Amino acid sequence: MAFTLEERLQLGIHGLLPPCFLSQDVQVLRVMESYETKNSDLDKYILLMSLQDRNEKLFYRVLTSDIERFMPIVYTPTVGLACQQYGLAFRRPRGLFITIHDKGHIATMLSSWPEDDIKAVVVTDGERILGLGDLGSYGMGIPVGKLALYTACGGVNPQHCLPVLLDVGTDNEKLLNDPLYIGLKHKRVRGKEYDELIDEFMQAVTNKYGMNCLIQFEDFANSNAFRLLNKYRNKYCTFNDDIQGTASVAVAGLFAALRITENKLSDHKFVFQGAGEAAMGIAHLITMAMEKEGIPKEEAIKKIWMVDSKGLIVKGRSHLNHEKEMFAHDHPHLKSLEEVVRQVKPTAIIGVAAIGGAFTEQIIKDMATFNKRPIIFALSNPTSKSECTAEQCYRLTEGRGIFASGSPFNKVTLSDGRTFIPGQGNNAYVFPGVALGIMACGIRHISEEFFLAAAEAIAEEVTEEHLAEGRLYPPLSYIKEVSIKIAVKLVDYAYKNDMASWYPEPEDKEAFILSHIYSPDYDSFALDTYTWPEQAMEIQDV
């Protein structure tokens, strides 16, 4: 109902709309009225996705009007529930489903997508959705949600984005036996055939959209995530958000925490609960940051300890993969995280194993005993998988804990009246800004330095007032500004290191980035009408 009378007449839709004319601001209020009538987060998610289907600009206007309010609905934690119910919530296609049976024809399938100027693809095979495991084709909710945040948080044009689900089957017995499941009903295809599908997909995307097209891997299982990242990182413009994005936002939180502990990163000792892709990504970036402080890599590695499902990772333990071997130490084997914390006495514990409640009361109390300001990062998603709550951390450490989580928690007020606002280490602080910078200057290969630079940029936006409140990250309401700062920093780095492919180099990098920002304001559909002078329009007669 925002069409003017002139637009309605010219488009031939006058009479098909009620006789009123609404500004976009009033339309936002109408959406909010409807939004407030929904009782569950899933219903709110469905309402917003339906709005995205019918009025994309209004959808992004609503999101950006209060990103702190809507992010937990369009992304974690609600998107996890939406993925579990994706078959029932499915309304219309918002991405491309490519199956193992389409191998040899992926180039043809890409032509089914209505947009040709694609600059960013987010792809998943649905095997490790958040902390929920194998959801098969229901995992499509993740790339759709990620790309919505590309636009809402980073200003990337949604017409330049393509969500993709690679359906190779599922090992989830519940889905295989569900008559309403909308994906392929067979066990996951692995090995050579799987690799050939990924190879063909990567080649088809770059053949159609160019070598500068960003391909973000999302929620692949550990067995494939590292392998595919190492295989493609120097051939294509690609990164894995679960490894590199999570690492960047975690290290950003650590950089902010250093302003509270008043020391250097190399002065700390870290214990990880979990040794998967997120843990390894964070550990590698911590190592890189310590090296930047002047610490040799071997010394940096000695400060990082990891606990997986079999206990402490130590030298001589059987069946360690290459990634785990790097962080294996000479130490007696310990089975439980409590034992490891008690013996290693870390200054920071980081949970990324999606084991709810893994940071027990005893572990948190021990951390408070060893350290004046213990660092406790419970980064697993969704909220049910968080290693501890913000309230547990602040209460058991008597307000001395430096806390960050992967999912949002409400502010905590202790019995002495002190109030803390927990910092949410959301990857959305990282990937929209990184994508914006990469796309703006045509970076073809994404180095780890970009993610360290992004972490530094995020930490720089945390004020002393934020730290006093307990925040290790800027408020989500500033996330677009943070994304622009990250993009500017990456563009500057890319041109200084001859990694950009668009020339000439812009003098004003910030203005250059702002010129790429998508606007949710409506375009005018009125035709350009005008007249000539009367004499020039005279009709000639015989």
C-alpha cells in the first residue's frame, strides 16, 4: 500500500489495493502489530520469512529497525528450531536445493536461479546444523538466515546472494522414517562421489559467477570442514564460518577481555571443551595473535589445551587427527574437564562442544579460585547447548567472571545489586563485514590475516562503558557500523598487500564501502513523463 496513485495507475493496479497510501514507517508499525500477536518464536520466524517472500525491502527495514530484537528470531537460537521444523514451515523456495543425483548437471541447475549477478553463496550439506546434528535438507534454514544477516548487518544487496543446500542424504534415522521429510531418504553419500559433487559445485559456481564469487561453507561436519577448507582456500574465494568466523569473534572477545585483565594474550592459558572445527579455528587464531605479540609459535601452542569426548588430548593418545596432534601435550591422560581445569589451572575456558552444562558449578568455582578475573566463554549454540548460563558464571564467581556466550542471555543482577549485560559472541559480528569487504574490492583468496584484522576491528569498537557493563562486544544495535569498520579495514589491508582485483584503488575507503551498501528504501515505479512545447507537438495534416 506504499504505491502512490500515479504508480498504481501506470502499473495497472489501481483498484486492486485499498484506497489508502502508507509510508514505509507505517508499514513497519503494521508488521510490528502483527508480530506482537505471535506467541511463539517459531511463529514469529514464520511471519518474518513470509514478509521476506512478499516484500523484501520491508523485511530488511523491519530487521534493521531493531536488529537486537530480531536477530535471535531470524538466526540463532530460533533458526535451530526452524530448521528442525523446516518441512512444516516451508512456504516457498528461498534457495537452491542440489542433490547427489544432480551430479554432472549442476551448471544447468544454477541457471534455475532467477538472479545472474551473484557475488556471495552460502552453502551447507546439513550434516552439523548448529549443535543439533544432521538435519539433512532441513539445514536450508541456515544459509537463508546467514544471507539475511549479510544484508541486515553488512548491507550486502540480497539480489547478489544465493543460499544452497547440497542434499546427499541424511544419517538421521528420525528424518529417514518421517513421511513428511522433504529431503532425500537414504543414508549420506560419502567418499569419492561426495567429493566429485563438491568439486563440480565449486567449478560450476565460479564458471557462472566468476572467480571473485565468495563461497562460504556452513555447518559441514568436522570430517569434511577442515579438509574442504584446506583443499579450496587457495583455489577459490572461500572461507568456513564455523572455523574462521567463530575464531574471529572469539578472539575479538579475548582482545576486549585483555583490557579488563590488563595483560597480554600470551600471559594466558586456555582450556577448550571440544576439539572440533570451532575449537581448532579459535586455537589457530589465538596462536597467530600470540605470534604477533612476539611469542614463537611453539610457545603459543603450549598455552592451549584441548578436551574432547575421550578426555585431555595428550601425546601418545591413539586415533588423533592432524589438527588434534598439533595441540597434544606431554601430560598424563585426564578423562574429565573438571580434572583438566584443576590440574592445568587455566586463565580461560572456552566451550565449543555443544554439551549443555559442561561448565559445572565446581569448574566455575575452581576458575574463580585460580584467577582474579576468570575468562569463561560458553560459545555453543543454541541456548540449550550452552556450557553454562550467564547467571551461573556471574553468581559463582561473585561477579568476577568475564563471560561471553554464543546464544543471547538476559542481563544478570546479583544479590549485591550489581548488574551485568552478557556479551554474545555471535558470528554475525564477523561474516557480514568480511563478506562486504571481500566483495567490494574483489579479493580472490581469503587469508587468516583477514579474520585477525576483523577481531581487532570488533574489539576496537568496545568502549570502557561497555566493559563496565560486562559486554565484550559492542551492542548488536551497532552491528552495521562494526561491519563497515571491518570492511574498511579489510579493503585497506587488501590494497596494501596486492590482494585486491578492482582498480584504481579508492582514496576514501569508507566512502567506497558505503557506496556498496544496500538500501531498504522503496524505489519509485513512476514512469518518467514529460511534454514538449505545444508547437513541437502540432499534428501535421495534408
